[in-house]
Amino acid sequence: ARYQNELAGVDTELLAERFYYQALSVAPHIGMPFNQLGTLAGSKYYNVEATYCYLRCIQSEVSFEGAYGNLKRLYDKAAKMYHQLKKCETRRLSPSKKRGKDIKRLLVSFMYLQSLLQPKSR
């Protein structure tokens, strides 16, 4: 279902997500479904959701090697976004736009901190 979504343009994302959660209910010790859920999450919430899924995959009894590369890619993006955010000026924004920028800054900073706390073994 995920590949139909990516390749054929058929909106099957919710169906794919359901199948991965069903796989986890059958074999919760296998990390691969978490990796796939991370891929489905894409960049939602500035990659926080995908990062959670990749970390769950890595911490699973039977992890998936590809999750390490996926996680590293997200951490690299977070570092880049973090350094770009430091340059942004938010003083002249309306309160609603400032709130949105503050939320983005929080999530990107959280991701950057996560990347700094991760062991560099892989």
C-alpha cells in the first residue's frame, strides 16, 4: 500500500499505516514496521514523528539496519534547520505567526539536541 502511494499516486497512506501497526501487533519485537512508519511520517512535525519511529526500530529486539541511515539523515536536516533558525528574526511578526515560529524553533531545537545526544557509533 505504501508503494502504491509513492509510485502510483494512489492515496493509500492510511491503509499502509494500518498494515504496519497490524504487523507490530503480530510481531512487536520486529523493528522493520517502525522503520516503514518513519518513512510514512515523512517530515511531519519537523521530523519528530519519523525520528521516534526510527528510534523504536533501532531499539527493537530485531532492528533494521536502514533505520540508522534514515535517522542520521534526519539529524543532519535538524542541524541544518537549527543553524538557519538561529539567524531568523521574529520580533516583528504577528502573535499568531510568532507562535508558529516558536513551535518550529522548539521542535527543531529538540531534534538538534537529540542528534547531539546520540552515540556516534554508526
